[in-house]
Amino acid sequence: MSDEKIKKVLRPDGRQGGGALRPLAAEVSCLKRADGSSKFTSGTTQILAAVYGPAAPRATSRERMNGALISVVFKFGTKPATMIADNTSNAHPGYGANERELERFIGDSLMACIATDQYPRTVIEIVIQVIRADGSLVGTALNAATLALLDAGIQMNSLPIGTTCLVPTNGNVATEIRFDPTAEEESSEDFSVIVLSTDSVRDGVIASMTFGSFQLDSFLGCMERSKRAGKAIMTFMRIVMEQKSTREAKTLWSS
């Protein structure tokens, strides 16, 4: 489908076009006891992430001689009634995946980008708390974790960027791919969900999580367009961290 036609699509929250992202907002260093933290908002979806470590593991069995162990804890928080009743549909914020499965997806994405060899025999723990879920939950959670790691000063080889796409279930190539969907869009049976974790340096896909059926062409189209969305999100993260550095510099010189 041409970009000209995609721009004519009016989405439930007023956005024009399948490629339009919701407004982003973020706050870093929002938790005092964490080594790094972020509150990441995409539209009305809001995620809180905290980083603890690198620190010595409580059990020696968790030590890795050649690098840090990455531990992810995912918490949905208070689960809405619809989520408890049906955890196998698109209406479920995690698309039917349980907390352990989401931890594995996010952990694998982070592990591929953190310079773990710089922190041998340590554990880096990332705790992710859902504050409000209104679509694109998993991708937003990954971005919150990435920003919290940057806030903690963890050395990274690249940044894992999360993007969420809706693709037509019936394989209709004339139907647009929608990025950063709301919960209302995700609940449609006409679409399937693809969550991609892309590498900011190697420009490829680190991991993917899918729910529903779709054509290969839809997946490939999602991969290609997610690069542009990822660059926009990465630029936003850079601005957030630059603003933090500016604030800290002003505080240092004023003291």
C-alpha cells in the first residue's frame, strides 16, 4: 500500500496513517533507591522500569565468570477483569503471554545489547511495572527498560528498541500496517500483533513476539518500517538523556 493511501487512514485516537506513533514522554531518575529508573509513556500506556546493579549475586550459582547475568522481573500490577477472564486474545495486554514469557523476551533483547563482559560475576536486575496499559504494552516496556539502563550508566554496545505492529490477519496486502496500536485497535479480530526488538547499531531484528496469523510479506513489511519507527524512538531517548545531563551540569555548577 502506498504511503499516500496510508496517510488517509484515520485511527481511533485521531492519528492519521498507520505509521504514526503516539506522543512519547519520559522521566528518568524517578526512583531514589534504584541505580537507574525511567517512567516511559506512549500515548496513555505508561511503564515504570528500575535497574539495580551491577551487584554481586546473592547465590554463587548465579555467577557468570565471563559476564553479568541479566534478570528481568515483569509485573502487570492490578489486572483488569477482562484480562483475568481471557488471557488468550488480543484484548489481553500481553497478547496471551504470561509474565515469565515477557521477561524472557525483554531479557533476551537486553542481553544482546548490554556489554555484559564488562561486569563479570555480577547481576543486573531490571524490574518493570505496568502503570497503565492501553496498547503496545510489550514494546513500551522494552523501551522503558532501555532508558532505565541508560540512566543507570550501564555500558551498552547498542540499544534494543521495541516497536509494536498490527498486520491484517487475512493477509490482505491492501490493508495498512499500523504501528503503536491502542488497546482498541489490538482488540480487533481483523489484525494480528507483531512485537519487534530491533538493534540500533546493527540495524536488524534481535527478537520478535507474535500473536495471531499473518502472511510473510506482512512480517517483512513490519521489519522494514520498524526501522524508521525505531530511529524516532531512539532520537527521543537521546533527547531525554541530553536533558538529564544538562540538568545535572547546572546543579553541579550552581552548588
